[in-house]
Amino acid sequence: MRLDTFKAFLVKEKPPGNFTQYVTDVPFSFLPDHEVLIEVSYSSLNYKDALSATGNKGVTRNYPHIPGIDAAGEIVLDESGTFTKGQKVIVTGQDLGSNTAGGLGKYIRVPKEWIVELPQNLSLKEAMFFGTAGFTAMYGIKRLERERILPEGGSVLVTGATGGVGSLAVYFLSQLGYHVIAATGKLDKAEFLRELGARKVIHRDEVTQVNDGLLLHRKWNGAIETVGGKVLDAVIRQTQHDGAVACCGNILGDEIQTNIYPFILRGVSLLGIDSAICKMPMRLEIWNTMATMKPDSFPDDFKKEVELKNIMKEIKRFLKGKQTGRIIVGLD
């Protein structure tokens, strides 16, 4: 490698608990000692990146650190011999961007087991339109399908529907023929959600402002639940017999208070979605399925591309709950 440094979005901690973020040149020695070096062309921003960038020790233990749980680029060097130079690849989840230097740097160095070859009909940029958010949404859908939650069985609810995971869940489900109910606190984005494929848009209060009954009126056959807390409890209690709820978020809290009756009287299944540690056969299936759903029909305001130097503005929007759609970060 002729270069001594590469450009990256670096977060430093100046004790006690003060964090600064800036774009700077980082030496290659900053990268961990793994087999595969990748030159990153595109990354994306996720809520987890916002937490890492602002010093959340539950996400990132040690600083200085380069966040970025998504990366798409080309192989520069593979000491394992698994991949060839110039091969286009994707890395999402695993430990990337959490405690391993991530995709908000021009280069990453990762284990070969973390890498997925880019599907033929996707570009590197399109892969980052999906990224971890799309991967998580599709993983949830795959789990619902495994429980026989199919389009002909009734509607599927998506909570947090304007967020990255939620909006892509709306899009994917609609493309697969489901009747999608999108729940959001941002009714000014109702048309945005309809353009993604939602058949019905409701305020999140319609989900949560219910009585304390152990079982409530059955409203949906399945759900992609992205926010957690009291929303997850309310969704479970309103799910139909033999329905299923895929749970993949905790913005509203990491605890749930519910009761046993939806599970033992209605047969509702609660499905945990851990997109970071997903076995490779399922990981490949998810990416190959997403590759059939080209992101060229998204609403204009679904995606925004930014440079490294401008991402703190977008991170602040994440933390204030004002971010919608997907933020793509170009590193070329």
C-alpha cells in the first residue's frame, strides 16, 4: 500500500466523557489485523452509527473510533485467498462500526467471514440504499414468512414506518404483495409512505392508546416492530390468532411489559431479529432477495447522499428523531 493514511470520520474521547468528531487522515495502522482490506466507495448512516459517533459505550467501548456499520467497495488485498483484487463486496453488521473501524473511513480491514459478494444486478451505491436497514427489514420479513405470515393471510403492520428499517419494510412488503399498514408519528409523511406502498397510514397513537386488556381487538396478521417499549406490547396484544411480530428495535426502551395470553390463547409468535450476527446462508438469501427489488422507484425524498464532512448534521437529526428514509455516504 503506497498510501500511509486514509480519510475517515474519526470520533475521539477526551475524558471525562467528552467526544469530538471530525474528518481527518488516519494511518493504516489504525485498522485491525484481519485478512481482507477493502476500499470503501459507499457507506450509509444508521441510528447505531449516531450512537457510536456520540459516545454511547453500549455500542462502542473504546475510542478513538471510526463508526459505520455498513460498507460497500472493492477488495484491495485478501491474505486468505478467498476474494480477488477488484471484486465488489458488501460488509454489514457483525462488529463493523461498533468496535471494529467501520465504513465511515475510506478503507476497512475485516475477517473474510464478514464479506458478501455484491449481487450481480446491484451497484455498490444501490447496496447502501438498503444497507443494514434494508437487511434488517428483509430479515424480519423472512422470519414472518417462516411463520406462514403470507399476503393472503391479512395485513402486516410496520411501526416506526418513516425510519430506515420501517420505510424499507413498507417497500419490501408491498413489493411482495402484502397489505401494509404504516404506523408513524409523522403524518405529514403519509404520502411518502403511500408512495413506498403502504395501503393505510395511521398515527402511532392508534397502536398505543388502547386499554390495559390482556387481549385486544385483532387488527393485523403480522408486524415488523422497529421501536420497542410500550409499542411492542400494544402490537402483540392486537395481533391475530397464529400471527407473528418481528421485533428489531428499542428506541422507546429495552424492556417490555406484557402478558402471556397472546402467546398461549392466540398462538402469537414473537420473533427476535439480530441482523448483526446472521448466519451466512440466510445473509446471502436476504441480499439476493433485495437485489431483485431495485431501488429506482423510491420517492425522491427517500434517499439523500452526503459527504463525510457533512454527516454530523444528519447524525443530529437521527438523535432528535427527525430522520426519514436513507442517508448514503459517498467516499470516492
